[in-house]
Amino acid sequence: MPQSKFDAAQVEYEKVIKIDFDNPYANNNLAVIMEKQGKLTDAMTYLNIGEKFAAQYLYKVDTAYLFGMFVRP
């Protein structure tokens, strides 16, 4: 997205959401892309999903680190 490759970014974020529906980062970034395309209803949908799961996702990320190679301090 930083390089304004919104179509390619949209495809990647949609892949993430298929695997991890409540991923607030992907949902937020899709909301930004939808807003730039003028699809405000879709943008709000993604934004609401991202906001709904944001607090839960932080716990999920912390837990994932415990099972991965790195342990968060």
C-alpha cells in the first residue's frame, strides 16, 4: 500500500481475511482501500470488523509469539 499498489494490496488483504477473518490490520487496510475507491459502505464494514476484534487480536498475537520462535518480553 505505501507504493499506491492498491489493487495488489487488496488481493493480499482479502487472502488474509479468508484465513484470519478477524484480523484487524487486514480489515483496517481494506477499509482504507475501499474508501479510496469511493466504496464507503464497504469501508465502514471492514472498519467495524477490525474495531470489533482489535482487543481480542492483541491477545491472539501475544499467544502466537509464545508458540513461535520469538517470545515477546
